[in-house]
Amino acid sequence: MSAEITIFHNPNCGTSRNTLAAIRDAGHEPKVVEYLKTGWRREQLEELLKRSGLTPRDILRVRGTPAEELGLTNVKASDDAILTAMIAHPILVERPIVETPKGAALCRPMEKVRALL
């Protein structure tokens, strides 16, 4: 089952590191995608959102990102505009996102990963 678990990971983030450790502690070796290096594809984000039941705004990271300068924190910013910005600036996606056969979730807090294992 391990190959069926993917974590979209930022190694500089404590929550992301703790979530990865929790997956490994549960006996799994997930596929680790360092999305700041690989970037995002629109279809990939759309599928993760669909599987998690979240919206682009739900996974928008504001702290330490250009979200405000890009106008993405404005309530009038569309999902399409947010997704487009996330493709251009991968840092705008909150982390970590974990995907397993049971679904996908933004694992903040990291305990959310347990429901996916």
C-alpha cells in the first residue's frame, strides 16, 4: 500500500515533516513530492481538491507568500484566479497534502493524516 500514499511535502515545514514521520511510523513509505521543486499542474490540483472536498481558497497559504499582493485574499478572487496563481507560485498551496486510496486531505493539523491511513 505504501506506493499508494503520496505526500505533497515541504521539508522546511514542521507540520509537513511531522506528517511524513507519522506516515512512516504507521509502517508506510510514501511517495514524497517536494512541490516547491516540482511545481503543480492544474489538473493535479483540481483532482486533489475534488478528492478532499476542499476549494482553492481552503488550501491557499497566505503567511510567507505573495497571496495578498496578488489580490488572492480578496473575497472577490475567483477559484480560477487562485488556481492560476498556485501554478505560477507553488508556495501558495498550504501543506502538507496527503493522498491515499481513502481520499486526500490538507493535513493541518497533522493528526488528519490518520483518517487516510
